[in-house]
Amino acid sequence: MSTPQLVVHRDKELMAQAAAARLITRIVDAQSSRGSASVVLTGGRNGNGLLAALAAAPARDAIDWSRLDLWWGDERFLPEGDPDRNVTQAREALLDAVPLDPERVHAMPASDGPYGSDVEAAAEAYAEELARAAGPENHGPVPTFDVLMLGVGPDTHVASLFPELPAVRETERTVVGVRGAPKPPPTRVTLTLPAIRAAREVWLLAAGEDKAQAAAIALSGAGEIQAPAAGARGRARTLWLLDAAAASQLPRSMYPPASA
Ligand SMILES: O=C1O[C@H](COP(=O)(O)O)[C@@H](O)[C@H](O)[C@H]1O
């Protein structure tokens, strides 16, 4: 697993634009070398900010949207089309504006879908969808995602892995249901740490003063059960993309002078 690298931008707008530019490059590179690319999206303010910046970037046309697989790191287990679902917000921010192949948009199940309110069945179905997409060249029952993005919550949660809850302790399954999440809604579906760690690159997004303590805790050697963001690592790269406010409680020696 890779050691975290940090890039600190002046403010959250610049962070979103720079991360969007970085994502375009990674997708185009993956499509050039392997034919297609796979990206795991995150919900939350920073993830949606990045998608909106990508929608506004003229270079978005460099991506072949028909050869891109989109997955989600977590989902709020709500009815289809609910404005609080991560997929609904991603569609509004970007997905409705680009020519994606609908077969390659792998949204997590909704609470009024084929599994009804059975969140564990919904999680199992998503795990099976991931397993079907994994090839022999992958390292287990999930594809080797090119980039997996995670918003970092003020309590250090990533995806729907909240401190001390059972989901963050999962070591076998790749997707699990979550009940009793401290942030609404309480019922969610999430990738587990083993699934997250299958990604080539994991990008953690943290902008705003309310993320400063979380970044400081996760990057100061905390355990992943207490601080789930600390356990999110990519096989080749783990990149923390921060703005100056979110980096304000980190020792200045942790990131190069040129990046702030
Ligand atoms: O509920 C969620 O929160 C986190 C972080 O969101 P933020 O608004 O505090 O940035 C997000 O990463 C996750 O996908 C989402 O379901």
C-alpha cells in the first residue's frame, strides 16, 4: 500500500478545478493505455464540487465518455431520484451533461429497487456486480479502479465507513450495508476498506475548515477503526487533495512549499 502524498491548494474552488484537471488526465491516460478507464465517485460537497468543475472544464471533451466505467464508493439508501442520493447529485453536477454509456454507470441500488428495504441484499448485489466486472488480471473480486475518490467527513469518515461502526472492521466482504450511521440518512451501502484498497489510486478530498481536524487526525498515525480515512490507501498512490483551510492543522513539513 502506498504512503499518502499531499497537495494543498489555495481554496476549495482551485482545489476542485485542479482535481478535475488531474482526473481528466488520469482517465485519458488509462483510456490510451488500456482502452477504457474506471473511476469510483464519492458523494459529499467536495466530490460534487469536483464533478461541477469537471463539467465546466473545456478539456472534458478529451475524455471518451463511452469508454468510462463509473462506480460509487457509497450510497445513501433512499428511493431512486431522491435528491440526497449520491447518484442524483452526481447526475446533476456532471453525468447528465456527458455522453456516458448507461451500461457503464454502476449506481448502487435504491431503497425502492429490486431489494426493497433489505440493505444487506442491496450491498450483496453490488458486490456481485463488482465481481462480474473484475477480470483475471485484477487482484480479487473487484476491478482495479484507476481512480477511487473519497470525500473526508469532519469525523474522518470516508464513503460510509464511520469511526467504530462494524463496516469499517470488515475484512472479507467488498460491499456492506450500514445501519445507524451518525450522519443522515442512517441506512447506507458502502465499499469496505479491502475494496477501496484494490484501487490503483485513492484520492481523498478535503476542503474547508471543518475538515482540518479530520485531516490532522487521519494523517498523524491514527488507526483506521477510529479514523477510517487513515485506512484508505491505493495500491500505487494515495493522494490527499486539500485546500489551505483543511490543511491548517497539519505540520507545514508534511507538504511541499510550492503546493500551497
Ligand atoms: O455522507 C457522505 O459524506 C461524505 C463526506 O461529505 P462532505 O459533504 O462532508 O464532504 C461523502 O464522502 C460520502 O460519499 C457521503 O455519502
